[in-house]
Amino acid sequence: MAPDENWQYQILEDIAVRAPLSTILSKLARMLEGLLPGSRASILVLHGDRLRVAAGPSLPPAYNDAIDNLLIGPEVGSCGSAAFSGLPVLVADVEQDPRWRDFAALALSFGLRSCWSVPILSQGLVLGTFAVYRDEPSLPDTVFLEWLQRAQHLACLALESDRMLHELQGSEARFRTLIERASLEFMANLYAV
């Protein structure tokens, strides 16, 4: 594994220029896959108590569709369990792990044998999960875990940046509405005199 150190800067640049969130997250997943050939990565975003697929460019669309809107819990595969606990869930073999009991057949039908998931955390709050799938039973080495943590931090930055941008746009729209309403009231009062 000889990673190109520039991949992190490329993601930061995309965040800075406000590239679409889906583009950033897909690029981040693909870059992480490039660090471990044969892996497939996904990023799921937490909405309430459910995970929604935000990126999974190398996973089969049918698999992404099947796990989209996944209710989190202590035994909900790797991602659902990681989002529930706020802790990494590294599963060497989905066929043998009890957290995958309800999902193993689905994963195996797509050739997914191991899944390593880390929660995407912002100030202790879970925003989603970053997962890496392999087609053979395995666990990540410490070097890859470090890269996965870095990717998770970049995903957090992208999600937080996107959230703040939407909040800012919402505030701007509310401010514009307030100004328009005040102008109309002022004009109405001016002509009423």
C-alpha cells in the first residue's frame, strides 16, 4: 500500500471550493479503495435513527438500495452497529459474526465477506459511517486503519461543511424574506399616512 499523500489535499480542496457533497464523498470512497486494491467503500449518513447511502461507487447498486434507510442498532451489520455505538466495528467474516445475522445472506450474495466500519464523529455525535468491504475474510492492518480514520475525518469535514452551507443559505433566505416583508410594511405605512 503506497498511498499518494495528495489525496487528502484533493478532498480538502473540493470541500473548500464547495464541490457537491455527493462528488466529494464518492471521490473519498474511491481514493480509499485505491489504498487497498480489491476493497469497496461506502459512506452512509445518519438521518434520525436511520442510515442513508451517500456514496458507494464500487458497490453494486442493488446492495446500496437494500441497505439504504437502514435502522441502526447493536446487531445491524457493521455500519448500523457502528452508528449505534459510536465505535468502530471490524468484522472479519460476515457469515460468522452475530451482528450480521440478518444481513449476511444479502452481503454474501454480492460477494462481500468482511466489513470494517468506523463512525463519522463530530464532537462526539455520530454523523454517519465509513465502511470498507472485502470479498474475503480479513481484518485491516494498523496502517490501513490509520488511513480509514483519516478518510473518516475528511468525510466529517465534508458533511459539516455541507450542513453549514445549507444553514447559511437558509438564514440568507429567511433574512431576504424578512427584509421584503419589512419593506412592504414600510411602503404600506408610508402610503397610509
